[in-house]
Amino acid sequence: MYLEITGSLCCFQLTGVYYMQKLYKLI
């Protein structure tokens, strides 16, 4: 259970960083 939560959080952070970089390049 704990590993699943941390795994989903890690995935969420990676996608968040990816989208933030795309938005930053558009600005």
C-alpha cells in the first residue's frame, strides 16, 4: 500500500515537472 502511494506520487511529480517545462518553454 505504502509503495503504491509513493509510486503514484512519484509519477505525478514527474508528469508535473514535464508539463511545467513545456509551459515554461511556451512563455
